[in-house]
Amino acid sequence: MPRQKQEKKLCSVEGCQKHMVAQGLCHTHYCNARKDGTITINRPDKINGGKCSVDGCDKIAISRGCCQAHYEKVKKYGNPLASYVRISGPGTKCSVEGCSNSVVSRGYCAKHYVRFRKYGNTETIGGKRAKWTEKIIDDNGYVLLPIKDHPNSRKGSHNGGRIPEHRYVMSQFLGRPLFDNENVHHKNGDKADNRIENLELWVVAQPKGQRPIDLIEYAEEILSRYGKDKSKLLEISYREETKPKLKLINSI
């Protein structure tokens, strides 16, 4: 039995005689709805004689009833009249207090941006720009010394070639570079007080397992690493509340 040809429905927009293709709309109105989120017979950029729909703007509309400039704001901010704050370029002032130069990058003018790239900060020492040969204080409050060839010196472009003074003092006291899992703490909490009497050495490590053979291997590793430093390590004083307490638990 031959299939009966179904009658095509018309577009649901009043006055439109085109056949429906999707969601009750003809191809034209469906595309308009997909593009603009509304159903309209006239294209937005043809409204108002093809000019931008923003009051006072006489430029030609290119999309959504807006000219190129206002359309970019619609895409970026959802509003053709939205304003934005310039973060660089002429007219934007440097973020460093007292500087009236224009921003070139990261909120800094050319002069302060170069300092930030080279020294990690925009501060001055003694009214002059901080030289590489002078010690500085980083963002965390630690004193950094300009010593490039020390094994514990920082790597990379940001404060590269500098070493935290507290780690350098401890390294000099022990007569060797510090291991990566060794931390140096200030007993009085003053990060600028880097006297050896004010420093503690701590190790962040633990055995890789609890089998007896693992503990033996771990003990041998510790002895080989710190056995020769025993006399020096005994000279380091610790705060009473932070002294490590080791206990031997006997099995019953």
C-alpha cells in the first residue's frame, strides 16, 4: 500500500507562509532564532535603516543591530554600552605609588617593569635601584643573598642566582650543601634574624615501608648521610616545645 504524503506545516510566525523545518519555524526564522535568541521577521542589522541601534551612533550596523565597535562590546560584556578599564597603554598610570608613567605590562611602567623582571620587585634601596650584588627581601620576607654558584641557590629568572640567607648560614655551618628535604626554621619567628643560634634544622622524610628490611635500609641511609655531621648537629639548639621525642616501642 503506497505511503500517504504528509502535508507540510507552515512556519508558526504570524504572516509567514514558508514551510516549517525545525521547532515550528521556517529556515529563515529558525536561523534568526539561533543567532539572536529571538524570533523576528526583520534582521537586527536592517532595523533603523541599517544604522547602529545605539543612541547617538551613526555607524552602519553589522550584526544584532550594532556597529562593529558596539557589537564587540556585546560579545565581550553582553552590553553595547559597557565600559572597561584599560590595564595598559597610554593614559593608564603605573601601579607603583608616586609613579605617573604609563603602563606597559603587568600594571607597571617600563622602568618598574624592568626592575620587576630583573630583581623580582620594584623597590629601591637607599634611593637607588637594587643592584644584583645587594641582598634583597623576597615577597615572603626572607633575606636573599646574591650567590650564583652555590648548589642551594635558586634557579630560574625570578630571583635566580640568589640563596635564602638562613639556608646559606646553615650550609656554611655544616660545611656542605643542604638536601632538598632539609628545612631551616627561625626559632624566634624573625625571618631576618639569620644567626646560627636562631636557626633549627629539620628533615622531612619517612621510610618507604614498615617491613623490617625497609627500616634497616632507611636507618643505613640516615647514618650514611648524617653520621659525619653528628658533632655539628649536636651543636644546634632547638626550642623546647619543638624538640623531637623518639620512643622505642617494645612488642609484648
